[in-house]
Amino acid sequence: MLKPQHLLTLRAVVRTGSFVVASRELGYTASAISQQISALEKDTGLVLFEREAHGVRATAAAHRLVDLSAPVLAAMDDLGHQVHQLATGATAGLRLGSFPTASVRLVPSALSALTSAHPRAQVQLEEGEPEELVAALNAGDLDVALVYEYGLNPRQWSDGLARHELVREDLVLLRARGSDLSSHLAGLSQARWITSREGTAGALSLARLCAVAGFEAAVAFRSNNYDVVRELVSAGLGVAIVPGLGHSPGDSVEATRVAQRSAFRRVMALHRDENSNPLLGTMIRSLRSAVPAGEPYVHEARDEQAE
């Protein structure tokens, strides 16, 4: 099989008409150039140069081989460029998994920053709950997963996953504006409650918060959509506790931070330790930069990897 480096050497010698000059251009010794040409002649069965007393003269076969190899060498050069682009993330792809709230509040800004840095990068977005996303991550179907855990319901993450905490959210009590309902959890034992689907981390967190306050929440409505939860609260149909990213200030709803010590939710990015995707670092930095600033219930986490 012909070696591209030998064809490049041939091109240089034919163009310069000299082994010595070609060796200076390519950074080889004249002896190494001669050896490469001899190897190429052996591989092709062609006589490429006539050796003369004061130099070499390219044969017609050498000129023809230079012409024939030109598109191949150009393609090899382009391949090298494309591989470099891929290795540096310029044309790489990344598969991102996210839960719905983060898809609204964090992902658009993060992807905007990522594609600004790597305009030709291809990003695939998948939505799911943390359990689904971690399973996909472990199976190699995702590069990065945005997940969460509540302070009263910590999760055990799989071994071999790197964790980067992005956000720490306060949990926020929502009441219809103007209602006579208490702004303290302990005073809401008789209230109707609105929470997420039964068995979810949010519903379990509410149950534990209310248990600490001395009562069992009477759940009247369930929805995993925080916009729906907020509208139900606004209509006076109950009270709710939502994480900071799930709260959008409005005239019809009053919000109060839940004061219990464990009343928070963490949002973090996970990826496999061995994942070498060149876009990983940029994706994590872009997610950090997407954390909303100036919101009273949303706090940027320290810029360090969780242990």
C-alpha cells in the first residue's frame, strides 16, 4: 500500500528538482528523502528519478504519479482538518438529557452559549426524570444529564459518574394573593395541597416537610407542570411548595421561602467519568453561565465538582 508521506515527499522533490532542497522543506535529511523515494519506487514498480552526477531528474512516471496523487493528498489533508475539528469539539456532537424545568430555565441559554463557541456542533436534547436520564447515561445514550435531588430526599447516584452541582434552589410556599392562609408551614395543617405526581421526589419532599411540621398534607390536586400548579394556587384551590426554578413571580400568587433547614433542591450535571467528548467542558461551563442571576430563590452553586 502506498504511504501518503512518500507521495508528499515525491511531490516536493519533483517541484524542487532536488533531494537536498526537498529535505530542508520537509525537515528530513537528504538520506531519508532518498530512502523514501526508493521505497516508493519499490511499492509502485516505477522508476521515478534518473540519478545524475549533479542531482536527479524526474521521469514522466513521477510527474504522472504526482498528478494522480494530488486529489488523494488533498482528501487526506481535509481528513486531518476534520479530525482536528472533531477532536477540539468544533464539529462534535453531544447528547444532553434534562428534566422539564431545567429544559425551560437552563437549557436554552446554555445551548446558545455552547453553539456560539462551537457553531457546527450538533446537540441532541432528550427529556425525562432523573431515574430515566441516569439509566440512559449509564447505557451510553447520553453524554450529560441534568438531574436534581431534594434535601429531604437525597439520591444515590451510580458509581463512575462525575457530578457538577449547578444550582441550589430554595423551596417556596405558594398561596393565592390576599388569602388569609398562613405563610408558615406549621399553620397550614388544614389547607388543601397541590403537588406533583404521587411517588415523585417532589411529592415525597412535601410529605416529609409536612411531617416535620407535625401534620400530613391533604393533597387535592397533582400536576408535574409548575405552570399548572401556580394557576391552581392562583385560583384559590390550594397551596403548594415548588423549587425556585419552578416559581415565576406573579400578581396573583404570594411566595414565601420555606424556612426548614432541608427545604432545598440541588440541580446538577452528571456525566460518565470516562466520557472523553470534547464538548463536555464547554457544556458544563455553559450550564453554569445559564443559572438565572438576581432571583431570590435560585442560587448558583460553587464552581467545583461534587465528590
